[in-house]
Amino acid sequence: MPEKDFEIWLNDTTRILVSRTTEGGALISFAVILMVLHQGAWTDIGRYDTAHGIPHQDVLHHRKGLVKKVWMDKLSAREIYAHAIENFRQNHTKILHDYLA
């Protein structure tokens, strides 16, 4: 199973970490993590993954930790994977605001 890990830098203090595993061209598992440099440390402020066998989004808060899981079992893993990257690219400023609120 080929694994691929890479980063997408959005600016000097914001990046997306991506890890995915494919088999025969099919996306088997993934993690897409939005990271910001906050108070001198890299912190994950949003995450999409397949850790529980079903693709989902983890909504995080700096004081409360995991606020909720948004289960996404109606779409394919590949659709959610692409959505995760695009959502973080387009909305990272709002996600950071919500994380700190």
C-alpha cells in the first residue's frame, strides 16, 4: 500500500499536513490536518481523517479540545479528502477564529 505524506503551506504560520494511503489507486485512509503556529508551537486546529473507519471532520477548540465529530459517510473517501484540503485552503482564517473564540 503506497503511503504519501506532504505539506501545503498557506502562509508562514499556517500549513496543511496530509497523509494518505492508497491501494490499487483507491484511497484507503487519510488524515488532513490544519496546523497553525500558535504561541510558539505548531497546533492542530482542524482535522479530517478516517481514524474510526468512517471519514469524518474533527472540530477543535483551544480550551475545549474536541468539540464534535462530523461524520461523512454519504460521500466517498476521495471526495472528502479533496473537500478537506479545499476547505482548509479557503477557510483557514475562519477556522482559526472559531478555534480561538
